[in-house]
Amino acid sequence: MSEGLDDFVTDFEEESGITVDVQSIPWDSAHDKLLTAVASGKGPDVLQIGTTWVAEFAEADTFMDISEYIDDYENLAPDNFYDSAIGTTEFDGKTIGIPWYVDTRALFYRTDILEEVGYPNGPETWDDMIDASRKLADRGGEDQYAIDLPTTDPQFPFILAWEHGWNYDIDKGAESFDSENFKEAIELHHLFYEEGLSQMGEGKEFFQAFSDGSKPMFFSGPWDIGTIKDRAPEIEGKWNVKVMPTAENNKSMMGGAHLSVFANSEKVDQSLEFINWMADPETQVKWYETKSELPANKEAWQDPVLANDGLVSTFGEQLESTQPLPLIPEYERLGNEILNVLEEINRGGADIDQSLEEFQVEASKILSK
């Protein structure tokens, strides 16, 4: 989690006289480490936590409610941050974290290839996307597709559903999925596989397919800007990033991470002073320059380092149209279950209506545990 932070915080240590002992934990083991800390009551004073874990650990009383301290620190005011980012720091009427960095999803596309099918600036709507995709898949030749849809990202089906006007209602629980809007999103996802617009299975290496044009579009986060520049320098000037296509709206997910004070911390003032420093716009710009992780503080986006970079500023534009993931502890299990459903529909030919009925039953079981 945030490797390189130990060197980064030396400026804070010099300014404040407070020593910061950073422990970086790989994401694949961080969840279990946090569970152990909660069970023992012995954890770090400040925790970095991904947005999808907030509800689970907040329900276990992992975080201190810092509501009463917000006004004492200039960088902690909610107005400093994206609304959707703040939405994932509030749980059960408590403020349990401050946004640290954010991310979202947008469309990467080959400008030269999309121009050939009439969309030089990328598709504006999902109708445009379908039209462009059909034309791209009809180019002929072996293994020509339009787009590489994410198959292991549990957030993506929810993004499609939001864009079609669906929302998860905590009070309704599993009944939220009994919705025509949700069904429309699943049908849209299936269309890309039913018509061969997206490849079923991995196929050739991801960035090779983007480089050679066999898969000229994909959805991803800001980290892939640098990856494309490194892995496919031969297509420099031939690709761009665009905000999500619009159905009823073009909402994408609000991801990222927060900084929270551990419930049992005995160094609350020092912890909040550190978080206040981390939330400062100048600090966030420096962190972006260090790790390419996007600032949660909106003022940081006015810095030329971000504002003058067209690729990055597109993600800034998309961040204005985002939605937090459902703040429920069962979110990841629901997300993985809907991925299983999509696999059965897209690969196994399962009936959509029946599959969604079965998913609602399974969702009810997950939510009742």
C-alpha cells in the first residue's frame, strides 16, 4: 500500500518534528493484516484504506469518528474534495476518513482507427459505442475486435447499471436488482460478446492488441496512461482518453483510498496533523508527481502539472461525474457474484432473465448473512 511513502513523508517530519514510521503492505495481504489489527486492538495510528473496504471495517469500529475535529484543520473540510470521494468517508453518520487519492474509469481509444469509422473524438453515447464497435469488428482480418471489456473488475457492471439509471437502495437490498435499468446494463454487456465486438477469453497480450489495433478501445484507470507510454511508444500521438459514454448519464466509479485514524490510537492530534498535511493541495500534487495517483483535493487539479496534461485532465473531468460504490460490507461479494453471472450469460449462453432471478436470490443470501 503506497510504496515510497516512507521517503515522501520526510518533509512532514522536518516541518512538524513528528516521526512517521511507514509500513507498506501489499494489497493482497493488507485485508488480513487489517483484520488482525482490529481483532487485537493494536494497529497503526493512521490507516490507508481502499474505498471498497470502508463499510466492512467501519462496521467493525476500526476507525475513529473524526467529525468533531474537521473544523480544526484547514485541509480537512469536505468542500475541498469531490462529493463522491466524501461519500465514501461517511458511515452511519460518522466521518471515518479523509480522501487521500482518487481514481475512476474512462475510455482509452485509438484516435486514428476510430477516425476510420467516423468517430475521431471517440463515441459520445452508448449508441455511438455500439455503432463504432460494429464497424470496427467488420474491418475484416483475423482477430479484429472493437473493445476489450473488463472481465475481472467487479466495479464495471455497476458502472454500466448507474449509467442506465439504476442505483442500489440499501433499504431494498437484493430487490434493488429487480430493475429494468439493471437488466438493460446486463443486456448491453452481453451484446458486445454476442456480436463478437469484444473477445471472449484473453487473446493476445493486452497492450500489443491496443498497439496493433486489433482491440482499439478499452476502459481503465489513470495508471494505464503511463503504461501505454512505456509499453507502446510506437503509437504516440495515435491514442487518447475520453470520459465514459452516456446512456442516461455517464457516471463512472469513485475509487481510491482514504486516510483514517485507528480507533485505538493514543496519538490522535499527531495523526490528524499528518492527515492534514497529506490532504494539502501542494502535498497531493507532489504525490501525483511521485506515484501518478490522482489528487482527491480539487484545488490540486489547478496545478499546471495536471491541468496542462490533456490525458490526465480528462480523468479530472470524469471525476466530476462519478458515484461511490455501495457502502455495504458485502459489496465485493456481490460484485464477484455478478461477474459469475455475466460469465454464465456471455460464455455459457444462459438466459438473462433467469440468470438475474437467480442472482437476486443469491444476493439476498449474501446480504442476509
